[in-house]
Amino acid sequence: MSSDELVGRFSIGDLIKAGVISAHKDGNFGSLYPRVEDFSDEGLPLLTAKVVNGGRIDFGAAQKLKREKAARLPYGFIQAGDVLLSHNATVGRVAVVPEFNGQALIGTSLTYFRLDPSRLLPRYLAGFLESRDFQNQLAGVMGLSTRNQVPITAQRLLEVEVPPLRVQQLISEFVGALDDRIALLRETNATLEAIAQALFKSWFVDFDPVRAKSQGLAPAGMDEATAALFPDGFEESTLGPIPRGWNIRSLDQIASYLNGLALQKYPPTDGAWLPVIKIAQLRKGDTLGADRAGRNIKPEYIVRNGDVLFSWSGSLEVEVWCGGEGALNQHLFKVTSQHFPKWFYFWWTRHHLDRFRQIAASKATTMGHIQRGHLSEAKVLVPPPELLDVMSASAAPLLDRITQNALHAQTLAEVRDTLLPRLISGQLRLPEAAAVAT
């Protein structure tokens, strides 16, 4: 160990004082914060928590800040090797900035950590920030406030475990390998989702098979038996032309939308508890640092892996939950159906999500939302049962694979979080950890 190497548990503030963290900044520019007119199709990416996910940064999805505006900002510019942490709204997402061309900045929802890599490795710090230890510290800060954020001053009170540099290197390689596997699963899921959405759009929005048959053509990529189940023409309806023989229903006619409970009324008892699944947990995909509720709630309010959840207030999202057992909080719907397959009500709810977000954004409140009446207004096209069964043969396996990949990624993340403190303490050696992770 070199004479200036720090080893132990230190607050972020202490690491800044020691020069281990050379810069710790957020994107809060105050009165200089960019306005709508400061963005264009070209410029510098302004990164927010939305473009940080699964340890990766989607530069292409970031809004582009005009260069003349960026030139007036005094800080917030990131560089390769910086570690990003989301600290506002969606709290706890982490990524190491890769090599990239040009310049980029962070917005108000992100903090960057710039390190002295001879004393603290970016990949190690990122792994620690993702760990259960640090995520619980973040949750502890949020628990002291009604606001879902961890300001930069509060961040500096949080603690980081710093092992010797050679141990950091070994842990970085191990954590990096796990994170690469997790990222690959998430990338695979992005591809599968795109395929599933394209299939849904072809069937229920563009009506490609019906249009082909109406023109005397064979539907593309479809065997004769399947093609025969699609009608060869349209009929008029309140929605305009729809495939002949299909029925119009509403979302709340094809599925049940169960609103969650005010779970503060159900405190844990006798040590029996469930993590509370709120909007923040749905967006993160896990329950690290979540509030706790008692198990004395009705079974239908318990969420399990594979359940479809829909946050109808604040940040509107529709996801298949893969973060383990939990309790359904208010502002979330658990979506189920006794008559239609999961893929059908999942993709139809997703189909209406943009419209629901527009409705929520138009509400003159601090937290936009939709109402049950909007579920009734959201229309669904239902094909005959025999055609729906054939569609399920293609669509259901896609959603199943997406769910299984997400569960696998969650398991790998749990393995990482379980082994990391043991690796840091020396209780577990890397070969043993690698054996557990395979």
C-alpha cells in the first residue's frame, strides 16, 4: 500500500478533502438552467437520469443543448471515467462515463464523481454505489424527507468502503463482468420488446394481414392456416374501419386494474413485513431501501414476479414486475385478467400510455394523473378467440422471454450485491466469488 493510499470506510466529504474525489458536482445551474428554446436537433447531449440505466448511458436519447447556451454554463461537463449517480426523482442509478466524442453535460437529476484513479477506481466506486449498502444509505436520506431526492450536500455525508487498490482492481473486474452480463440481458430485452411492439402494431394498428388479404395478397411471414383466421376486409365502427368481425372493448373490460393501498396504515408487525412498491420502485425495478408494510393485507395486494404494474400518477409507466415480492402502494394498479392473456392486456395498456401521459401532463396539479374513466375511454380491438389463440402462440413467448431475462438480470444483481461486501472485507476470495456467480 502506498503512503497516500486510503483504506477504510470514509464519507464522500472526507474523500473529497483527501483529494481522492477531485470533483463532485451536480447539474443544478440555478437561473442558468436551460429552457425549452435552448435545445435543438444538434448540440451537446444534456444527460438526465432517464438516459442512465443498467450501468449504461444512452447519449443518443439525451436532449441536445445548443452550443452557445452550453458555453455559458460554468460546470456540469463530464469526461470519460466520471461516475454518474442519479439523485433526483429516479434515485440510485449509476454508470461510468465511457470514452465519447465531443462534449456532454449533466442535468439537475445527476451528480458526477471525478476520481484520482491511482487511489479510487471508477469501476469499483460504481459497483459500490450500486450495492445494497450504499442504496440503503440513499433510501435513509430520502426517508427523512417527503421529496424523492438526495441533494449533493447530503451525498457528502454518505459513506464509501475503500479497500486497497489491488483489491479494487480485482473487484472491478468481477463486478464489471457481472454488469456486462446484466447489460447484455437488458440489450436482448430491448430487441425483444421492439419485435413484440412491431408485431402488436402490425396486427392491431396497421392491420397488415387484413390489408394484404383485402388486396388479394398473402400476409407476409404467415402460414396459410394462420392467414385464414384473419378477415379479408374491414367494417365501419366508432373508431373508423376495423377488421371485419373484431369487437371493440375498453381497457377496463379486458382487465382488472386494482389500485394499491395507503400502506402507512399497515405497519410491520411481529417482524413480518413486505417491501412497499411505489412509483420509485417500479422505475428502478427493485425494492432496495423501500419502506416496509405489514403482511396483514389482502392477498390481491401482494405483488409477485411477473405481475403487470401500471403507475397512473406522477411518472406513468407500465412494466412487468421482476423485483421480488412486495406490497402494492396507492398510485399503482396491478393489472390482471381472467379472460385475456397477459401479453394482450400488457401491450394494449402500453399502447395507450402516451395518451395517458398527455392527459396527466394537462392536469393543473403538481402530480399529474389519470382517472378510471380514462381506462373506459381507452379502446381495445378484440379478435375472435381462435385468432387470439394463434396470436398468443407468437406474442406470449416473447413476453415470457423478456420476463425471464429480467429475472435473470435481477438475480445477477443480487449476487453482485451479496458478494461485494464479502469481497471487500476479504471474507471471500475472487475464485470463490466467480464460482458462485456462474
